[in-house]
Amino acid sequence: SPKDSPSKTWSGAIGALICSGLCGLIAAGLLDASRLPWLLGGVLISVASQWGDLFESSLKRKFGVKDTSGIVPGHGGVMDRVDGFGMACAFAVVVLSISIGLTSLLGLDTPA
């Protein structure tokens, strides 16, 4: 989104997708779970995170705000540090809440 966040690059977005997918594969290995759901989950969480970052950037442009706070000087404020993380968490909570059997597929169900 060159208008809202001109410093973002396609290579950065693709790199984030690849790294998130690899993290999903590592999690699958640690949990001895199916790899494909974890790979897809990692990629989808990366997409949600990047969308959250772009959304927050577009809000800042719309309202003419450079920094969301002065707590972290030179970094756009606190929201620039957690916007993607917040969206990724919200996405994961919603998906896990509405998906029947997903926690079992991911190997996250707790033993009785």
C-alpha cells in the first residue's frame, strides 16, 4: 500500500510469510502435530499481522498523525510496535473460537 505505508516492500511481506510458515513448521515439530495446518496457520497469521500494520498506518495517514505516542521515540509510537501483534492475536482467537476441531488438528487439545 504505497499511499499508506510507502516504506513497506513486497520482499519484506514475502519474507514475513516464509518466516511465519517456517515457525509454524517448527511448532508442528515440537508438538508432534500435522505440519500442513501449522504451516497454513503461520502464513495466515502473518497475513493478519501485515494487514493490522497496514490498517494502523492508514489510520495514521487519514488523521495526519505521525506517531501514536512519544513513549518509543522515533518508532511511530507504541501502536507501531504492537499493531501487527494485536491483529494476529485477535485473528487467532476468533479462528480458534469458531473452528470446531481445529485445536485437535493442531495438537493443542489438552489431555483429560
